[in-house]
Amino acid sequence: MASGKLILGLCNVLYLISGGRWTFVLVTIVLSVLYNIEKNKIPIQTPQESSHIYEVDFTSTSFTSSSYIPTSDTTITKRSRAKRSPKLIKVKKPVVDSQPQLTRTLVDLPKQAQIFVFYTTLTGSSHRVAKSLVTKLEGLGLSHAPKLLSLDDDVDDLEEFFLKTPQPEDSEVKNVYLLVLPSYETDSPIDYFLEHLQDTYQDFRVDKYPLRSLLGFAVLGLGDSESWNGEKFCYQAKLADKWMGKLGARRLFPVGTVCMKHEGESKAEEWIDNFTQLLVDEEPFYVDENDSVDDSDNEDSDEVTDSETLVDVEEMGNIIRKSGVESEAKQMVAKDSPTFKSLTKQGYTIVGSHSGVKICRWTKSALRGRGSCYKFAFYGIKSHLCMETTPSLACSNKCVFCWRHGTNPVAKSNWRWEVDPPEKIFNGALAGHYSKIKQMRGIPGIQMDRFQEAFQVRHCALSLVGEPIFYPHINEFIGMLHGQHISSFLVCNAQHPDHLAKLNKVTQLYLSIDAPTKTDLKKVDRPLNSDFWERLMSCLDIIRTTQAHQRTVFRLTLVKGFNMGDIESYADMVERAMPSQIEIKGATFCGSSNGNGNPLTMQNIPFYEECKQFVIALNEELQGRGLDYDIAAEHAHSCCILMAQRKFQINGKWHTHIDYPKFFQLLESGEDFVDTDYIKETPEWAVWGSDGAGFNPEDTKYDRKAEKLKKKIEREEKAKLEIEV
Ligand SMILES: Cc1cc2nc3c(=O)[nH]c(=O)nc-3n(C[C@H](O)[C@H](O)[C@H](O)COP(=O)(O)O)c2cc1C
Ligand code: SF4
């Protein structure tokens, strides 16, 4: 009787605490246990007696129940998180009652190894050491020549090497990875690489030990033990070594740590000599097929993959903020970092730790009365009133036409740096911009009235470098611009649909469309996200739906040999998103391919005539599909042409210019409004096919370059005729 009441009471308690979810199962278990106790079928164990819970190695891939013995050393730990969370049963590593049967494989390394030497560098020493390693390996007469690859420039998708691994044609051949890595306390591309290894390890969707297929790996770290001694010395090489091991790769050689300040390259050579000796050593080299998983430290052994413990990403952000971990994040561009030096050398003013501002050449040109950029012709923006800035110097692409390879901070989709408040960026950007304007007062030809006007910025081009939409407080920042009646042109790379969907009203919203197909986009943008195409497609849909109220623009940057074919696929994208306008611009040449990872040469820069032909073909394709677009304006000097929906043509006149006061009036009214609610007529000289080809006649008289431009157009007309003949 007493036990019957006890059973009922327990059932009630269980029902209440479980919310009914597991009631059926639990009640059944409790009932049967209590029943069996009553019947004395199961003895209740005292702590001294041995437990029937078995030790289980959750990481083992060769689990056989017979090889495990019971243990009494099992502890049950309650998790401290509030809410319902599963109990964690901590167990010791398995005690195996017999020696494991290891498969030992004799490997002829010189014949069977395909060696990849990966490196990343900011100031060049890792590249030098990696080259020297390759030279040494080449001298060994290996059957397969070693391959030298920069993780930043040659490896577009880390997953291809550090998740899938390349498949050699000969099945006897296996890959060996050698990594030459410097360490940087400041943010650098190595962080991104390490993050990838760690993410892969923690990604429950992929094989936990994907690098098991490698024959082996070794890491050589370069650092500076004088300034970064102790744990910080070569810490990123050590981390790479750790994560490679955890991903299942076999360590062929201990991680090398070389102080480049004191020991220099001779110590690196010593490591290289020792390592290469191993490859040609007469001693047989054994690979233990079963001994591939590095669980040398147990900091990750508390992994719980139960879905109840998974935390929503946003919630995670809150947890991190609350726990203060965010303050431990690195600065994106710290003052002592090579990226900071590189950017400031090129005229950027770094604002806070992740934003930048720069005076563009058109602002200088306009101050001297020598003409504004194409945005004056298309939208009425005076270049001397325009500030070019970005609140995020980091990006999730490595576009071929970007000059910053090697030093640019990168991240896939999560912001992993310290965050500056929007006021700091806003005030800092204006201060930086005005300071640069002031410095121009002595330049011959500066017009006094324009110089004075320039201290009242009216437009902000959020497009400098990096990805502005990535900044977590982008909406607040835009609000500050609008508060001062500064219009906002925001360019995003179509890789962050979540951020795009949440974006507030801007004056003009751009989506970079860098290629028409998945394969081409991969070649041109070299995106970090493997689902880059799906991201782009989502962005197109957002432009058509959630952000349809915005004045939207597709920006196409044409690069010969990369993205100038397949007009139909471009038209598919236009049809999917139906942007208000389409800007087509020939790429500009920004440096040689030497050193900065930019593979473009002058051969890839299209002539204006080629851009025109592209636009005419696209226009025909769109109109052929019944889409209401036409060619509206041009700016030959910038090699730029504007297409627009025909709703911007009123009484036969194009209205691609923006009525800025009207925009702010509508914004402040709080009412809903759309792209055509704040338009103005396009001036005659900017309209497609006009004599000026987008050059303001008022500026022409000051502009020596107008003559050059005229000649350029004449030359191209001549070239066109020759092509046609
Ligand atoms: C801003 C900065 C931060 C650095 N941080 C570290 C560090 O945390 N640990 C370390 O061992 N070396 C550090 N170093 C030293 C570099 O790792 C070392 O100079 C290395 O040789 C650079 O390689 P690289 O020329 O291939 O970029 C740092 C150097 C700089 C300039
Ligand atoms: S829109 Fe761009 S190119 Fe034109 S003035 Fe502004 S920053 Fe310079």
C-alpha cells in the first residue's frame, strides 16, 4: 500500500517537472523499477558496490562492447545552466582489456606522398621559408613535385583542402600537408584559417575526422619570442597543429617554433632539414591507421550534441555579450597591425578599430572644378560633398579586382571582433574626412567656394572597401547620417541575406552582381562561404520582396575573361530581383598581379566600347523578355552606363536623379514611400547617347582631361569601326 502511494506521488511529480513530454516513458520505467524493488528483483546499489554503467569512448570509431569493462569511476554532473538541460554523464577513457589490433602500413614516402606546402604571410618571411622548404623537397627527387599554396590567394575555398582534401589520381598516392604559419596577436587572415579548422571540428553535420585521409601533416611556426614570449610565442602555429590533429590528421613531425628575431631563418632551415631527412630515412615509416585522432587535451570533451543544448545564434550573441567574452575579442585593424600600416599608407584614415574613410580622387577633382564622378551624372551627387567610408573593413569575399589580398580582414558571416559604437564611427569618419579636405587647401586650383562647401558632407558612399552591412549597428549608423541630412548609398556584396533583410531605409541600395553563374562567381569573388550562390539568390529574393520599397541598384563590374559572357544568366537575375536600376561599370586596373594576389592584368580591363556592347545586348535580352528596362545614362570617363526601369522615364525624359530634400521629407514623415517618390530629371548631357557622354559642360572648361577623353572616345570609335570591318 505504502509503495503504491509512493509510486503515484512520484508519477505526479514527474508529470509536473517534465511538462508531460516524457511522462509515458518515465512512468513506465519508474513503475517497473519500483515494482521490481518490491519484488526484490533488483538490489539497490550502495556506492561501494560496482556500477552497471559502462565506460564508453564516444570518439572511438572501432567500438566493440566486449573490449570494455565496467568501472566504478563514473560521476554524474548536473549542468549549471538554468532551464531544462540534459544530465551529463562523465566517463573516463575506456580501459581496453586487450591490446588494440593496429594495422601498420609501410609507406614509401618519396614515392607515395603528394606534398602541399601551405603558407600565409603578412610581411613575407613565411613565404620565404615556405619557398625554401619547397626547394629542399624538390631536391629529394620525390615522385610527385611539391605544391606551394598561399592560404589567402591560392586557396579559394578552405573546405576543398581542409574538409574534403584533393583526390590524387593514383590511389596509392596520399596527401601530406605542411603548414608554414606566422603568429599575429592582432587580427590577421590566420585567425580566419584557424576558425575554419575549429568550426569544422565542431560542425556536427560533417565527418568529425575529415583529415584522416591525409598521409600526414606538420606545422612550422614563425614568431618573435622576445616580444611575444611564453604562451603567445608562435601560438597560432601551435593552434593549427592542435586542430589538424583533432581533425584526424597524423602528425609526422613535432610543430616547429622559430623566433625570426633571434634565430632567424637558420633555425627554420634546421627544422626543414630534420623534417626532410625523415622523408628519405632508410628506417621504415609506419602509419598507424587507428591512431589518428588527437585527443591530447580534453577541453572539448564536454561536447554535448543533444539538440536541447543547441543555442540559437542570436541568443548565443546575447550570452557572449552578457558574459563579457566580447571584450576579449581582437580588434579588426589594431594600430600596430600590418593591415593598419598598409591601409594608412594608401591614404585611408582608420576610424576606431574596424572602420575607414578615404578621400576619393573625384572629390579632389571636384574641388578643383574638374568634374565629378559618374554619380553626379546619374544621380546628382557632387563629389566634393561626398564622403566615402565603411564601418566594416572586413569582407567575406576575396574579389579578383580588389587590391587588398593578403592583408584584408576576412570572416564568413559572424562578426568576431570588438565592436565600436556607431557614434564613434560617425564622428570619427567625419573628422577624418574633414581633416583630409583641410590638407588640400594648398593644392593649386582648389576653388574657394567648393572648398568651403566641402565642410558640410551631403552624401555618404558606404562602399569603400569591406562589407558595410556586416557592421552589427549599421542601421543606427545610417540613422545618424540621415539625422544630419546626409544621403546614404550602401553597397553590399550579396552574401549576407539576414543582414540585408533587416536593413532600414537607405537612399539607394546596391547589390554587387559580380558574375552571372555559380562557377564564374566563384572565380571572380572567391567567396569564403561555400553556399555563396544560395546566399546571392536569397539576396535577390529579398530585393524583390522585403526590400522592394527601396531604390535598388544592381552593380555589375565587368572583367574581361571573367564575367562578360552569358547575358542570359544576368537577365535571369534581373528578372528574379527586378532592381530599380542597373549600373554597369568596366573594372579599373588596381595594380599588378605580383605579390598582392590580384590576378588581373590590363588585358582584363574592358574598353568603353566593349562595355557599351555588353549593355546593349543585356538591354535587348531584358526587353525581349518583356521586362520594362532601357538604357538611361552614361559616363564614358568612368566607363559606366546606367540602365533603369522605364517607370523612371516621365514624358519621354529620364528621371534617374534624386530629389534629396524630398527623400528626407518623406523619411521624416514616417510614411511608406518607394523609389519613384523622390526622383528628378536627368540632365541632357548625361543621357545615354548625348554628345557629352556624361561629362558636365560646366566642368569641361576647367578640365584638361576632357580633351584626353574626347581623344579616347575617338580612338575607341575608330577601333570599333576596325572590329566591324
Ligand atoms: C603586429 C604583430 C603582432 C605579432 N604577434 C605575434 C604573436 O602573437 N606571437 C608571435 O610569436 N609573434 C608575433 N609577431 C611576430 C611575427 O609572427 C613574426 O614577425 C613573423 O616572422 C611574421 O611572419 P610573416 O612575415 O610571414 O608575416 C607579431 C608581429 C607583428 C608585426
Ligand atoms: S560616390 Fe564614390 S567615387 Fe563618387 S565622389 Fe563619392 S566616393 Fe567618390
